[in-house]
Amino acid sequence: MANMLKLMQKAATLQKDLEKAQGELATRTVEFSSGGGMVKVVAGGDGTVKSIKIDPGVIDPSDANLLEDMVLAAVDGALKAAKEMAAKEMSKLAAEMGLPGMGLGM
């Protein structure tokens, strides 16, 4: 019975720590650019796109496909970087709780 109580306490602590980590991740950001820095995207650790900046020099009405591709590449890269950052933080938390390999990545 004592083991069950310890397990429940550990689960409650893990839940609180997870919620805290997720809140902290929401405030952290990563930036990714494409087109040699012509398109920059900032994403939050919670997986949201925070901003997109496009250099006016890349805007060519006759070649919208190029701009679309650069925006897509920058958004994709920023979201992947944010996911990697979140997974790394969740893995640290799992290791601290004695739960290595739990796969808490987002």
C-alpha cells in the first residue's frame, strides 16, 4: 500500500511539473529563416507561430510561388525547432522524475 501511495504522489508531482514546464515553454521562442534570411518565422515552444517577417525585396508579384515556398519552409522549420525544444525539455523533466525513456516529447 505504501508503494501505491508513493506512486500516486510521484504522479501528482509529475503532473504539476509537466504543467509548469508547458507554461514555461509557451513563453520561449525559436526562430527559423529561409531564402537566405528573407523570410523569418518565430514559433513558440507551445507550437504556435508568433510572427512572420518577409523582406519586401522578395515580394515579386510575378513569382508568388517562390514566396509561398519560402514562407512554408520557414514555418515548417520553426515549428520543428519548437517541437525539438519542447521534447528536450520534457525529456529532462522525465529524467529528473526518474522516468527515462518515457517519451514525453510533444
